Amino acid sequence: MATQEDWTIVRDALVSLCEPLYRAADRSYDLADDHFIQHGMDEADHPGGRAHLARHHLRNELKKEKELGGWHLGRPRPNGEVTLGHRQMKLRLLRPGPAKLYDPFPPPACGRNRARISFYRNARLNLFGAAGSNLIGVWTFDPDLEEIAIRIVRPIRAWKFQEYGQVDIDFLLPRQGPALGTMEFVPTDEDMLLPGFGDTDEVEGEEDADGASG
């Protein structure tokens, strides 16, 4: 289970990544939208195609960013999944899993891929502590916010398709680093520790062998 110290380590690692990551994500979705519009392609005829194209653009747009707050891009993956590393910490940017009641964009299940199962189990926490966290960034267009949203979770064990995710850190990544710095842990009824906003007026508010849900 996550501790206050775990949260602080994860938060501090992500503070400088917020702005460049959102810039790249915004441009990526705009580019994918433009492609489908220019070619008159109906999303219904190409399910998932826009998101798949967007993640390929995301890698390219992140390469254009001069500074990623100490993070670096991982190697290219066959399905376009984007990974980032910060020392021993890892972040995989994935598409949401199937929507559930009260959870419109949940983290996807790991599927049967053994590498992803290992990632979700977060065994490296025993070796490096929170600095070795394997994180998932669930990125999608949020119709309520009318913009791209990135949800950060830390899985603690694998789960199956249509099951609820097993995570001990779960929060919506703010667009600005200072806003992330004002977030604090608050306990939930399920004995999980989830970040919440502190008392401040300054905070604004499918699977394949290589992880096709990325």
C-alpha cells in the first residue's frame, strides 16, 4: 500500500513532466483529428484508429520537446506504445480500458502478455522503493473537460478484463506542475491512499502480444 513518502517521490518526479507531456498529447490528438477530417474517415468505420494514430504522433511530439523534466523516451515499440523513464521509475502511456460505472476511463487490464503482467505487479518496489515505481498514464480525450486528460495510476497486481484495477496511487495529472505540487494524499473508504487537492486557491481546476491497448 502506498505511503505518504511514496506519493511524495512519485509527485516530485512528475512535476516537471506535466507541461511538456500535455503539450505533446494535445498536439498528437489534434494531428490525428486533422488526418481523419481531411480524409473524410468516419471513426465508426475505423474504431480505435484515431487513438492509434495519436499515440504514434505522441512519440514524435515528445521527441520535439527540448526538456522532459528528467524523463527520457523508451525504445520504440511495435504497436506504438509510448514509454518514459526517470532513473528507475517507468511510465507507460496507455489507452483506457472498457468504461465502467463511475469510471469513464479506467486503466486497461494487462492481458496475457508476461512482460506487462510483470510491470503491473510492480515487483521493483521491493528493490528500489517508490523510486522504482511502474506507473501507467491513461490518456484520452475527456468529453467532460473537453480536453485531453491523463490519469496516473500505480498498479500493485495484475487484473483481468472487465475487473476493477488494483492500484494504490490514482490521480488526474494536472496540466501545470505547480498544481501537482499542491496535491496531497487523503485516505479513502477502501483504505487506499489517493491524492487530493490541498486547501489552496491557486489550484485550477484489445490486447496483442505487445500491448495493443497502449
